[in-house]
Amino acid sequence: MIHLFSPLILRGVTLRNRVMMSPMCQYVAGEDGHPIDWHLVHYGARAVGGVGLVMLEATAVEARGRISRRDLGLWDDEQVEPMKRLIGFLQEQGAAVGVQLAHAGRKGWSRRKGHGPTAPIGPSPIPFDEGWATPREMGRGEIAAVVEAFRQAAGRALTAGFDVVEVHAAHGYLLHEFLSPLTNHRADGYGGSLDNRMRLLVEVVEGVRAAWPDDRPLFVRVSATDWVEGGLTVEDTVEVARVLAGRGVDLVDCSSGGILPGALPDPYGSGQVPLAEQVRREARVATAAVGLITEPEQAEAILAEGRADLVVLGRELLRRPYWVLDAARALGYEVEWPKPYLRARVG
């Protein structure tokens, strides 16, 4: 049995293999948040190359929640129709298609260090780093508006035809900012204890799940640890994952870091795989492992050893769009090739 090529069934969606394309911002969308031809070619190549789940880059639920002005968006109904061509092509190639719903919080407009046309927001007025804008502390009404923005974006994702939604709660963006004690100094019901700090994420998940059909899976990406003393720990994340699983989350996508500049022991390193393993084992929820997974044998071992349910490839898929086809050959597994490419299958 080749685990890498075993289908994964999540609710009513079947992934053809255990390879997920990591959401990686391209910063080339129109300022209206619409995808352009670049996205069709970029994502289309990975779908043609055999990826099981193509997860689109961080897609903003509010215009002010973009990481840059050139991010994709689902904050407006006008953004739905332009997504359909892209989604349809990827699905025609056999890939499931996901979208990562995101809000950048204090790291909004990051290419200008948070100094955009609207003031950044966050749980507490703590800037990301020297030279960055200080976010405005969110009031209860603003918190409720963000929850509603995620819910509405999930509804638009459904209309557009996505198979999977992932809530972005990692890498120092808004939902992670609420989770981490390093950035959340609130004294109300959204700060202090872990239960309070996860409250916004739980409310977002509940809102998204209410708009997202029961037959389609919901993921959450987390930074499983802040890699900083006094910050979020993997033990905290296990507790968060248990709660999320009870609210309808099907898989926890385990990344790390991003809450402070340079807070990683090995930037985006393979040291993240044990995080996915611990969350899977202790929270009893499916997980995805990401971080310098480059070789087929390495990916196969992660799955065969029960360390994760999906392997997530980022930069390696930028270098090698047809990695899945190469992996099948390396592992001695027969996969269906795109018909126009059959002449290259042997040799």
C-alpha cells in the first residue's frame, strides 16, 4: 500500500491523494480582489500535475484585512463570478479546490508595514515590529463584524464552487493574534485565559460552519507554537484543536510561528511535522503536516507512520509543479497522466 496515493474522504469530498498545495500568497490579484490569468496558470499547473487538494492563497474577508493590496478577496459578491473559471478548471483536472479565508489584523498591508489606507486592527494596540503601525484595539461590535465577514465569505465560497474552506488562524494574522498571549492583552471575555483567547476563533468557525454545508470539509490552519517563551504552545494548540473538532472542524493544518519577527528555530523547517503528529494524537483530529517536505519517500513515511493525514507542499511545488507525477514514479505507483502529456510518461 502506498499511503501517499490513498484517497482521503472528508465528509462528502474525496481527495485523490494525500498531497495538498500550501496556500501561498501571490500578491498579483487585481486591487478589486479578483484572480487574474496568473492564478489560472499557477494553480492550474499543480492540478494538472496531480495535486489532490489545491488550497488557494489567503483570501481576505474584509478589504482592510488584506495582507497586501494585491490579495485575492471574497468580501464582496462581485468577487464570486471571477473565481468560477479558476475553480472549474482545477476541478476538471481532478483536483479538489480549497480557499483559505483570512484577515491580516495588525499585519494588514504588510508591504507598507501596516500603514495602509485604513488603520489596522487587532486584539490589543501592539505593533508587529518597530516601524509598523499600531493596531486599534477592537471593540465588541467590531469583533462581531469580523465574525460575520468570515460567515459571509464562506457563503460566497460555496456559491463560487469551492470544495473545502480553511480558516487562517496562523502566522501572526488576526485570529492568531487573539490566540497568542504575546499579542492579546485584553481584560474582557476575549483575553486572559486560553478559553477566552480562542473565543473569536471558535465564533468564526461556528459562523463559517453555519454557512458551509455539512457535506463539505472545514479546515483551520494554526501556528501550533509561537516558538517564543510565554507564547502559544503546542499543548495550547491541542486544547484548541479539541474544541474546534467539536465545532465541526475536520482537519487542523499545523504550521508555526509568525507572531513575532524571526520567531522560528528553523525557518519553515521540517521541525513542524512533530507538531502535526502531537495534535493528531492528543486531540484525536485529522491533521496536515507542512515544512520542508520535499522527497516522496519523506512524505510517504509521514503518512505511513501516522504522523499526519495530509502532507502539505509549498516551495517544492513552486519548483516542481509536477511533483506528484514524479513521486508516483519514484514510489512505483501508477497514476493517470494528463492525456496531452502521455508521450512523456515513459523515460
